[in-house]
Amino acid sequence: MFGSANLRPQASLGRILDDLGATLLELIHGDPGRGGEIGGVAIHDPLDEPVLPRDALVLGVGLREPAEVAEVLRALGRHGAAGLVLRAPVAVGPELAAAARESGVALLGLTRGASWAQLAAMLRGLLAEGDIGEPGPQTIGGMPSGDLFAVANAIAALLDAPVTIEDRSSRVLAFSGRQDEADASRVETILGRQVPERYSRLLADRGVFRDLYRSDRPVYVEPDGTGLEDFSVPRVAVAVRAGDEVLGSIWAAVREPLSAEREQALGDAARLVALHLLRIRAGADVGRRLRADLLGTAMEGGVGAREALNRLGLADQPVSVLALAVPDPAGGGRSLAADVNLVTERQRLADGLAMHLSAVHPRCVAALVGDVAYGLLPVARDDDGEERAVRIATEFLDRVGDRVRAVIGVGPVAHDPAELQEARSNADRALRVLRTGSGRGRRVARLADVHVEALVLELRDLVAARGDRPTGPVARLRAYDERHNANLVETLRAWLDAFGDVIVAAATVYVHPNTFRYRLRRLAEVGGIDLADPDARFAAMLQLRVLSPPGQRVPRRET
């Protein structure tokens, strides 16, 4: 019934709601103070029996019908689960409320727009924080927390061999001294901070990574003479784990297999490295959440904005607002893997923007808020801050390149907290135009650059909410096209877009100018529109842009 994704018990349900409730989770039923620490996270699976860690938090992906939810709640209550998360909004009725009360399982709602992958990642980081011990001196195993180079040197001393600590992608996180005692492949790895692809492929072909990630014991890797010449010194490696998650690995260049004592020392070292990696990850997650919360509070305005800016070090400092996003070509119809990749890409870009801005000004701040990365860029009071922000945003996207189609909206300079909310709104409006592809190929824009396009999008929102449809000449032309498989609406659109230039308009729809002129006369007759009347032209253009955008045009007849 449930596929388990075990996490080590570190946080209570109340703590999770305190940390994530403002942005991701809301309590619908139940007492968050009931029960102890969350023992892990599980994903709902209707085809399997539940195998849950104690006080599990269950993600009810796909659960919607009240009767089904009530049945799951009762099953979770029998297995001692702490909570069930459903996608908001949750249709709460008497049956569901009774099931939640009887089972003792808290019912929570996941905010609309947030992904299950995002929630799972945040829960993993939050529940991992307790793996690093109680608050106190920031040391683990007698070494500064997160200092992987100190850890690598300590492991090298225990094994009497040069050591690297690597992540799951074989990127070198830290290394010890004495690397000159290894072979040329290790030297190349250290210089590039990444295991070269040819060595990774060799290890994968020999099944080394498979054995490494399946076993808790060190794996001995000896050159077999058929690989690469630069790989001449044997290796011993061990996976670094936190529960069932592989965080990375430790590699030592050795001349012979390790003794039993040194194997034990390497296994103990792997657990120590796991704690350091978790501390680094948890610290980064906490820092990101704090920056995102403060940034969001500052941009919302109100009484908390000034205090948030104080904590960000930006009080009494004019700032420009940058809003960065990645357009979603799938329109929300993504697979789970694509969804995870998109979340990762957004966070990577947000981190990159923060680094880029910090190089421009030491007091810049950037963070991911929802699916948009916002940046606050301090500017001089007598400076043209908006132009400078556009230039800095353009430089950042030029460095990112074309591999990721990121876009940035730039808001005006906010001279005090009261102006920050409007500056963010302007940046968001410009960003929306760029994300929808209406910005005529721009990657960076101020609202002034795309104001008309923003107004058109907002008008479309308004007419969609009201359910308005084309009327008058445009409605008559659409009806005629649908009945006769004609293309009079397309002809009118092309003519208006070309400012009445028949030659240009005919070329855009690939017909002879004489044919186009005939269609113009025909559409004037069918639609009852006076093309010489500027008000009639404006009305038609407005309806075509707002009520009947190009994506809704009827099929064009071949000629």
C-alpha cells in the first residue's frame, strides 16, 4: 500500500508545520503536538501493503475522493502514522472529519502550485538536520562542521593513503594531502575536481559503482591491465549513506587490500562524512529558507518589510528588483522526473544569480520564492538603477548561455520599503510577458519595455474570467470560416498587423496580393466592417488580440 522512503527521525509534526506551514503545508485536521518525532516519509501506493517507519508522514499523491481518503486514514491509524498530506484544496466533509478524528492521523494540505518533489526534498533536508546532533559547538568528530578537507586528511592518516571524498556524480568535494603518491588518473581527478569520464565509464563497466552502492562494506578495485594506463594504483572505496540515501563515497589509493582494522576505520569514517554532508546540506537548506522568507516578507510590504530588510542588511538602501524564471514548455504536463529536474534547475539558477549579484555588490540578496528567483540589488541614490539592473541581468543570462531558456523581469528602483511591493509587481508583470513568449525574443525586460503586452495578457485574464467571446464583425468572420473552412479571420489579422500594407500582409499568409485583395473585399462584406474606419480597425484588432489570440484561429484552407 505504501512505498517507503525512510528518513531518520529528527523532527516532530509541529516542527515541520512551523518550518513549512507558511509556504507549503496547512493543517486541516488533527493535533500537531500529538506523537513524537517523525520517523520517516512514505508515498501512498494503493497496490501494496503498508510498510511504514514509526510516526510516518505519508504523501497522498493522487488521493482525492473523500471515501478513499477516509479509508486510507483509518489504515494509517492502525499503523501508527503521524499524518497524511493531500493536495489542496481538500474537500472536507463529515465523513472525512470523522475518519481523521477516529484514526488520530493529522490531515494536511499541500499548497496548490507546489510540487510533491519540492515537498519531499524539503522534508528530507528538514528531517536530516537532527542527524547532526544537538545545538552546540559546531564540530563533528572533533573537526569543524562541514570541513571536508580536514576530514579527508584525518581519514588519510588512518588509512595511510591519499583520499578523496566525492558526491554521487563523482565530483570531488574534498581531498587529502599526499596525492602525489597515487597515479596519474588521481592527479587528473584532483586538478579537474571531477573523475574523468573515461575512468567513470571503466568503473561502471566493471560494476564497481553497482557493488559500491549496494554494500555497506568497502569495495576493493584493482587495475586489471585492460583498462587505462594512468589507472595503475588500486583503490578502496566505501559509500557514504544517510539511512537509505547514498550521499557520495570515499576513495583511497592503496597498494594492497586494507586490513580488517582499517576496513573498520573506513566504515566509521563514512558515517562521519555523512554527518558532515548532512550538516552542509541542512545548513544550506535552512539558509535558503530564511533568505526566501525574509525576501518574501520584504517584497510584500507592510509592517514586516522594514524588519526583513534590516535582517537582510538592506535597510535605508535603494534597491532594484530582479525576477528570474524558467519558462515551462510543457505547460505543467510534465513527468515526475521532469518535475524534479525543473525544481533542481530553478534552484541552480537561483544560486547562480545569488553568486552573480554578490560579485556586483556584497549586500545583494537572492532567493527562490515559489518558482521565481528574486534578487534585490542595492543601487546608488543618484544612479540610474533600473538601467544598471538590466545590464547586470543581461550579463548573467549571457553567462548562463542558451542551454537554459531563463528570462528576467526588472522592476523600478524602490527607495523605501513602501515602494518595494510595487517594484516587485512591475518585475512580475514584465516576467510574465517573457515567460509566455510575448516579449518578441527578449530575455530581459522592464515593464516599460513590454507594457502593452502585459496589458493584453491582463485583459485576456479579465475576459476569460467573465467568459467573454468575440462579437460583431470578428464573430461573424469566425463563424463564416468555421462553416466554409475559409481564412477571413487570418486575412484580417495579417492586414491589421501589416498596417494595411497588402504586399507585406499577403507575403505573411503566402498568397498572391491579388488573392489577398479579393479576401479583404470578401471579409468586409461578410463581417460588415468598414476597414477605413479607425475605430472599427481598433475594435477588430483588440478582439483579435484579446478574445481570439493566434492560437485559437480556425484552420487555414490550402490554396
